[in-house]
Amino acid sequence: MAQRVLTAVVLLAAFLGALFWLPRPAFAVVAAVFIGLAALEWGRLCGMASGIGRAYAGTLVCGFGLLFGLAWFGAGSMQAWLGYLFGAASLFWIVIAPLWMARGFGPFAKRLLALAGPAVLLPAGLALVVLPPSLVLAVLALVWVADSAAYFAGRALGKRKLAPQISPGKTWEGVVGGLLGVQVYVIICAFTVPMLDPYLEGGGQWLLYLGAGAVLFVMSVIGDLFESAVKRQASVKDSGKLLPGHGGVLDRIDSALAALPVAAFLAGLVPAS
């Protein structure tokens, strides 16, 4: 337990330091490392041999570098594609991933999941480096609050299973507890984060704001469930063993993979009043 807590504290401190203090191009290098590690794990979950998995991860890292270069160094007109990319990623997480889990992965799961890897990893990595650091931290904190609130509510009250074939420990009571925890979190943010003031000047804006918090909570649940389903089809408990006491990289970022690109899409949709 002590090792688990120490690992979490060290990783969080290092990440926050990089997020707020490194220039964006340098932080993009950090993000590329995480994408490469996550892609290696994704390749193993898809049944790739080690050499093919490394090539797969290298290809995704190069793809991320290209996308970041276009986003960071391109002219304003060239950056319009970002909204389409985050919109497509949102469509994947809101529609395709839930339907895929509901129907089951099927006999060609590993090949299809390998093709889906860029949609899972690259938009989240890009959102991580193009969104303002304060917004990135706010979204990640929402994911952490959602996970913690759902865990404690599920342990205390959980009876009805959410998706027993995918993640037997998750319950509908945990989902309700997580949603309530997230709503409390976003309300606290509304009164303590000055940058949100222009977005909350009327009742309509408040409804949109609370609705966005609920959507991101649902995305965090879907991201968690999707990674659990991928691990289940691969017959493994953890995506890897890189992080002592925490499993693999994918095990730590599964919820954020869905929440970050959807947050980026929503942020581009709603201008300040």
C-alpha cells in the first residue's frame, strides 16, 4: 500500500511540474513518451508480437508528433481541423465504444482494436498538449473525483451491477455516487475558478456547465469500461507492469482517454458570453 501511494504521489508531482512549467513543445515530448508506452501496452492487448508492437507504438508516436506540429506551428486556418478531430473522437467515445461493448468484440476483435488504437490514444494526447494547463488539470481532477466518489459509493451502497461481464465490481449505485461527486466538484469550481466567470452569467449557461460535467463523468466511466473490456478479451488483469502497485500506463489513464478529447470538443463549442 505504501509503495502504491508513493508511486502515485511521485508520478502526480512529476506530471504537474511538467504540465505547468515546461514549454508546450517540451511537454509534447513528455506526452509522446506516455503515448508510446500506452501504445506498447495496447499492442500487447491486441496480441501483437514484440517487434510488431514496437513498430506500432513508434508509428503512433510519429503520428502524434505530426498532429502536434500541425496544431502548434500551423496557421490559424490550418488549426480548424482540430475541432473535427476532437468531434470525431467524441463520436467514437459517445457512440461507437458503447455499442462495441454492448455487442461484444467478436472474432476479429484484436485486428479491429489495433485499428482503433489511434482513435483511442492520439486525440487524448493532443488534447493534453493543446488545452490550457489549468483546463487539463480541471478535467483530470474531475476524472479522479469521479473515480473516487464512485468507488466509495459503490462499496457502501452497491448492489446492482453496471456491467458484470466487463467489470463486475462496478455498480449503478457507484455511478450515481460518482455523478453526484462530480456535480459537487464542478459547482465548487464555478465559485472558486475566476476563468469560469464569463461562462456562467445566466441560468442557461449554468445548465450547460452542469451538463458538461455530467457528460465528462459519463465519458470517464465509458473509458474505464472500454479498457476493462479490452483487457478481458486479452484475458489479463492489468495492461502492464510498468507502474509498481498500479499496473500499466493504460490502467492509470483509461478514463482520461475518453474525457480529454470530449472536453476539448466541448471547450471549442461554447464561447464565453
